Amino acid sequence: MNLYPSQVLEITLFQETAKRLDKALSETVPEKYALSRSRLKKLIEAGFVTSSDNGLVANLKTRALPNSTWEITLVEPESVDIVAEDLSLDIVFEDDHIVVVNKVAGMVVHPAPGSHHGTLVNALMYHCGSSLSGIGGKKRPGIVHRIDKDTSGLLVVAKSDLAHSSLASQFEDHSISRHYTAFCYGSVSHLDARINSNPKTKFEKPGTLVVSGKIARHRYDRKKMAVFDNVGRRAVTRCRNEIVYKDFATKLDCWLETGRTHQIRVHLAHIGHSLIGDPVYGRNRKFKTKNLEESDVKFINGFKRQALHATSLAFVHPTLNKLVSFKSELPTDLKKLETILHKMC
């Protein structure tokens, strides 16, 4: 599918317009074309924006004059140097603009140093093929949010510029709903002295805990994130107990106002309730496992990843302009973890 109805788009600037051409065009181009300012800058630099009035080929220093008319040539998206790989994917929903994937634990979302292959993007390049109409002029899936390698669950990915622009805006204004199921150590309670004495936590209403510490890179371990007072980016996590397994574990429903790296993992560890199995923030904690079979003891105390699953996702569809929502049940390993926790009660 080609996102653009025609190859050349003719745009007349407003009477009152910005002085910079890229900004003026971004304010004037109809929203359906989803031409971001950065995309327009690239088209100008490549010589694809010309004046209909005098044939001038624009550059980034060209001034935008009121009522002037410009032709924008919409070139075909380029292919990018990411290898398409035939990997198994659990596709929850797909149309011409978006694809919703139920990611398995262990899969990296995007290629990076040390992870060039086997990623979600590699798999989507193969799965989507020619149906990718282009993100920023390149044929690639548009990643608008990520979940950690060893977190499972739902992600939405853009297949077109229009979808990418819409989803990015919704993430920016925090209107997308994301809920996670988490299994953490200890009983999360309003009676917990560590939670009550922490200035970054409060109970917003009965049963809803809010953690709002700023998150930045750890001062000494650059692979970790940490909570700080005066540095870092604002981060807000809300959570509600679903099941309390006596005093040794809690099943939580967590939802995000912001989306910082490792946010749920860092916030729960900060209040003393790190995720079961978390190799980075969990401090290798072990359960007391009386009356459990040896196989269950081995499984629960050797759980190999953070017990976190992206359970639900809701947003306004980029072209249908209506709310769509998706849910994912717990994967097999978390179902088994939950069964063993019940046995321990």
C-alpha cells in the first residue's frame, strides 16, 4: 500500500506563516499525509521541494513567504539495512497501518550492538514485507514503544507514517493505556512502613499505590536505572493488588503514566518489592519453600526472568479514530509461577 494518494503534493502557505520553510510546510500540509517536520527537512535537503511560483529548488535557508505555493515530491520509501528474518510471531491484530504483537520473553525489540538478529524488527520486516508503506521515508516498522527483552506481552507497531505520527502523539500525551501483570516479592500494603515513609509513594485512593520517583542511569552501573530526587526524567507508576500470597509475594496490576526504561522494575525495587526473577533488580532473593515438591522449588527459586507481562493495550486507531483495545493472557511460565505461589499459601 502507498500512503500517498499522488506523487506530487501542491501546498499553498497561509497568510500568516512561519519564517522557516520546513516549519511552515509542516503547519500547512494536511494531517492525512503525516509529513513530520523532520521528514520535510529531509525532502528539502534532497531537493524534492520546489516553488510552483518560480521553480526555485528549496534548501533549509529558503524563507517561507505568505501565500507562496510549493510542490513536494513524495518519493518512494527506501529500504533499510535490516535483515528480514522468518521468525515465529504471535500477531494479535493487523491492518494496513498497525500491527499488534504479543512478544515472547527473550526477544529483543530492535536491533542493537550485540543483537543484530532475532529481534522483533527483523521478524516484522519479513512478516510485513511490501505492506510497509514507510516510516520517515524508509521501509521499516515504526517502533513507538518498547518492552524489555525478558518482559513478555503486547506492543503496537506502526506500518505507515500516518500511524507512526498518531501513535507517537498519543504516547507523548500519555493517552495510551498500558497495563502489566507483575509478580513481586513481599506483601504490598498500606501498612508497609517502607512504603509509608517513602516521599515518592502515596496511596491515591483505597488500593491504588502511586510511585513517582524520577528515573535516570545508575551512577556506577550504567546498565541499570535508579530513582533520584533532582535528576532524571519524571516517571509515574500506579499499581493495585490482585492477589496477596500471605507475606511472601503479591500479584499486581500495574499501569504507566510515563514509559521510562525499566520503569516498573525500578519503581518496585525502590519500594522494596522487586519483581520475582529479576536478574538486575531482584538481588537473587529466595523463597522459603516448605511443603513444595522439589521440581516446584527448583522452578520458583530459579525463575529465569523478571515476572512481568504486558497484559493490555488501548489506544485510538490512527485511521478509524476510535478506541481499540487488546488483551493477552499470561504465558506458560507465569501461569506456572502463579500456580506454585498458590500452593505456598
